[in-house]
Amino acid sequence: MALTADAATNVAHVLTEALPYIQRYVGRTIVIKFGGNAMESEDVQSSFARDVVLMKTVGINPVVVHGGGPQIGSLLKALGKESRFVDGLRVTDAETMDVVEMVLGGLVNKQIVSLINTHGGKAVGLTGKDAELIRARKLEYSRKTPEMDVPEIIDLGHVGEVASIDASVIQMLIQGDFIPVIAPTGVGPDGRAYNINADTVAGKVAEALRAEKFMLLTNTSGILDKSGRLLTGLSARQVDELIADGTIYGGMLPKVRCALDAVRGGVRTALILDGRVPHSVLVELFTDEGIGTLIRG
Ligand SMILES: Nc1ncnc2c1ncn2[C@@H]1O[C@H](COP(=O)(O)OP(=O)(O)O)[C@@H](O)[C@H]1O
Ligand SMILES: CC(=O)N[C@@H](CCC(=O)OP(=O)(O)O)C(=O)O
């Protein structure tokens, strides 16, 4: 059945609105962090994969870094192990580290790779161990509240921080028209695996690639204020205030911190947006309105 004249005008409007954005982003790299919470529905995974393939098809270079926190939690639970978090970071003993590698590098990574390929893309899955893409060291974690005289040191086990990113393998894949899909596990100097927060890895990858845009897809419409309203744009100072008064907490902490680091490290824009909304990546990239919270340096 043919479109009505009104519907045809709407379709034409959407397509032409996208043109200047496509022209702006052609040849540029966009790093997308796909969070474990956002990826829980099959529809969302599928629409995400289509968006990524569409980007690549029009000449943009998407690089995917995924999470998988809830998926790690489910397997740990099935194995009778409890998950414990400190400020959004999973306390990772040796057994947990094995599960993290299995779930992130195996299950979740291959699921995303396979979906992108089903939609006509050429995705290649990597962990930090592949070509030593993500070199890591143990994260020495400490925190201090106003009531404490000295900072409290907390041993998070096999949790790492990024020492360096070797972007050469990613660049090679981009040039070969592949879509890199990266799991956030790092490798230490002794070959040991480290569990790194996926937001942190994605931010460092975006910096190393000097990405045009860094998009963090999560399970809220962006950063919300105390009454649940979306904050559409935040400066570094506003972020500090929202952390200090407890509005930003838990899993949102690594997200805002790495978004800030990324924009300070040369990424043009960082955004936190709702990955549960189908095609949120395309709406953000190709429409005048955009969605989510924009983080400024
Ligand atoms: N100010 C805030 N606005 C929105 N979400 C927040 C805020 N502070 C904390 N959060 C929490 O952060 C969560 C997102 O982080 P996380 O669960 O780690 O997601 P992901 O799996 O996508 O990385 C939200 O679901 C919410 O519970
Ligand atoms: C150290 C640490 O906390 N690592 C995370 C890695 C996965 C992740 O970050 O996944 P999401 O993006 O889905 O939360 C974890 O073990 O859950």
C-alpha cells in the first residue's frame, strides 16, 4: 500500500533532517558503550545492532564497548556466589574473575557480534587480551567521607584500571570496514586478567581514538535530578555538586567520571542516554532535538 501524502512528507522530513548529520559524521569515529542493563531486552539488542550497521553503511565508524554487569550477576547467582559492589565496582576474587571473563568475553561479546553480523555488518569481538588492546594494572581503591580523618583503603581484588590502550588493532579493523566490539577486561604485565568497569574502558577507548562522540547507553533517560527530571546538559562543576549531594550515585558515578575525562581528553562530546529506547543512537545522531544528558568539560 502506498503512503498517504502526509505520511510521505513526514518520512521525507526525517530523511532530509538526517542529511547534515550524516555529512558531519562521515569518516568519524563514534564510541558507543552498550550497558548490561540496557541490553536486557532482545528488541533493544536488535535495534541497537541495526543502528550500528546503519552507521557503518553511511560511512561512520562505530566502535562498541559493552558491559554485562547484570549478566555476570546472574551467572554468579546460579553458581551460588553473591555479588558485592563498592561505589559501583564489583569486588572481584579469583573465582569471580573467571566468571567475568566467561560472561563478558564469551557470552555477551559473541551475542552482540552475532547480532550485528545478522543485520549485515562485519563485527569482530575483542577482549583486552587480544593484541594487548587494554593494558591494565590493579586498581588501588580508596575513599574518604567527611567523617574520616584518613582515606579508607578497600581491596577490590582483580579489579583493574586502564594503564594504556593500544588502539592500533581497532584502527586496523576500522580501516578494513569491520565493527570492533570490545569486552572490558584488561591484561596486566604478567598476563593476568583484570575486571574493569565498562564505562571506564569505553571512555579510554574514545580518548585513544580521539572519537567525535562518546555515547553511554544505559537504563535511564540520562542523568536525573532529585525529582526524577532529565538534566539535558551538565558542566564539570555541576557534576561535582550532584555527586556531593548524593543525586549521582552507584553505577552512574563511573559513567559521569569517564564522560568528563573523555571530553577533557579530546573527545568532542560525551552523552549519557537511554539504551532501552529503540534506535536511541540514531535519534541522538541524526535529529535536531537529540536525547539524553550532554556532558561538557
Ligand atoms: N542521578 C542519576 N540519574 C539517573 N540514574 C542514576 C543517578 N544516580 C544513580 N543512578 C543509577 O545509575 C544506574 C545506571 O548505572 P548502571 O546500573 O551501572 O547501568 P549500566 O549497566 O548501563 O552501566 C541507573 O539505573 C540508576 O539506578
Ligand atoms: C569492576 C566492575 O565493576 N566491572 C564490571 C564490568 C561489567 C560492566 O561494567 O557492565 P555494565 O556496564 O553492564 O555495568 C562488572 O563486573 O560488573
